[in-house]
Amino acid sequence: MANQNNTGRNRVLVPESKKGLDQFKLEVANELGIANYDTQDKGNLSSRQNGYVGGYMVKKMVEQYERSLSSK
């Protein structure tokens, strides 16, 4: 069963970043070729498709952080 009570998973740690993270998620989904990600029911997507979006977001965030470390 899905984590319905949201006890620590999939929550935004910095509430002010939610809008930016949502926009980033849409950009990543678009890059991966998942059309209308913002309006479609995520339950109709495969686990693989949903996982790609989250995994690619993490990959891009790590790359950005590594770049910021190398420029210091």
C-alpha cells in the first residue's frame, strides 16, 4: 500500500522550495518525453516512468552541486 500518512517520505523539507521543485519536476518530465506530466494522473504512469522523473531530478541536482564544488 502507498504511504498514505506521509510520515517523512516525499515531503518537502523547505516549504518555500515547493513551487521550484514542482517546476523542476515538470522540466525533467518534459526532457524525458513524458507529455502533460502536470495534468495526468500519476497512477496511470508506470513505476518506471515515475521513477525516471525522480531519479533524473536527483542526478541533475547532484551534478549541479558537484559543479558548484568544483568552482570554489
